[in-house]
Amino acid sequence: MRGMKVSFLVPVYNEDKAGPTAVRALKIFLDKLGGVEFEIIVVNDGSSDKSAENLAQVSGIRLINHPYNKGYGASLKTAMKAAQYDWVFFFDGDGQPRVEDIPQFFKYTGEYDMIVGHRINSTSPILRQPGKKLLLFLANYMADKHIPDLNSGFRLIRKSDMQRVRHLLPDSFSLTTTITLAFLKAGLNIKYLPITPNKRMTGNSTVKPRHAVRMFFLILRTITLFSPLRVFMPVVVFLWAVLGLSLVYDIYNVHITNTTVVLFMSSLIIFFFAMIADQISAIRREIKP
């Protein structure tokens, strides 16, 4: 752990009480920890409450204010651009991350490119759990990897690796999901560590149901970008199965129907499209930013 240089990135939006409290607790803990050279970069994402004024009173941090709300992902990207150290630590400013969990992350920086906090006791509402599990199942299938926690906002990342995929990262809450999938498909090493988040200090989560729909399409887009066969081949196999049934029916009736012809042509077009997409994906992965 000694000799570590880490930039802590703290996005804050309408957290005029929890934000400053969380940042002060982080600063105090890191000062006591020792052996780590750090900076704390807080991005106030155009909050409409007193977040900007209250954060300005916290000493020992770098405060950046967005003129208007740009999004969770945009805040992290702004903070990363300002970061001066080789490792960046995502630390949400809503009071849920526990500072006591930080030291264990530093133990794995020699082997891994990203260390993610796996929340073992989620504090999210029960109504959101089915949707989150469905998205996690979809992401696990498409990435062909086991992902314990898809969108944890508590993670330590090598800055140079994050910059490699920066152009893929959205400005929304889905940044953490996208960077997880991008790292997996790029062959980078990810370590998951169990953490127990605190309950929110104040306020309500700004994540809305529509973000789940956006996340679904972002997962689809990211996997299509890195592994298109995982998306297209199931469609091809399904069409081939239906084509087989249709062909058996046609042979029995001694007549080739238009349905069989359409199924054959559709499956052929999608199959070759998948092959071309896979080759483009392979070429793109060879090009290092």
C-alpha cells in the first residue's frame, strides 16, 4: 500500500448535507491512513440546492462545479480529466460508501486493472431488485463472464486503462456498467471485493426507471461492439430452427413456401452480417488508442 498515489473522484448532485459530510469523512480517514499520496476531486454536477456552497467550505479538496447537470458519468469523466495520479478511485458522494473498505483495494493493484466493490447487502429499494437482476443476467450472458456487481460506484481503476475506453463511456449513470463490460471484453483484469454500503444519509436516489431501459441498450451496444456474435448468433440459430420446421412442412406438402425462402435469406444475411461485425470488432480491438 505504501507509495500508492490515488485520485479520489467524488460526483455530487443535490447532496448538500450528505456530500460535504462524506467528503470530510474521506479526507479524515485518508489523513489517518498514511502511506498513500492522494487528492480528492469533487465534481458538483449543477446541483440546485446548497451543495456548491457547502462543499466550498470543505478544506483540502479540489472542487469543480458544472454550470448545469450533465450526468453522473460526465462528472466522473470531468474528475478523471483533472486527476494527476495513475490510479483513480470512484467514491459516490451520497454517504453510502464506507471509508473503512478502502485499504483492502490497494492490495490488488499489482495484479488487477480494476478493483470493484461487490455490494453484499444492497440498500436499493425492493421494487428495483427484479430489474437489476434481469440486467445482471443479461450482462453475464453477453459478456460470457460472471459479474457479481454490474454497476457498483465504489471502484479503483488504473487511469490509463480508463482513458483507453473513455470514448465508449456515457455521461449517465450507466458509466459504471459500460466500463465493466468494456474492461471484460478488452481482456483487462477485474477483482471483486465484498463491501457493505451504508444507507443513504439524506435524500432519494436520482436513478429513475428509464435509466434501466437506457442501461439495457448500453449493455447491448457495448457487447455488440466487443463481441457481436453473442448478440447475432442466437438470432441466427433461432431462424435456422424455424427454417428447419418450415422446410419439413414444405417437403411434406411438396411445395416450397415464401415463408421458407424468407427465413433462409434472413438467416443467411444475418449470419454473414455477424461474421463481418466480428471481423470489424477484432480489427478495432487491435487498434490501441
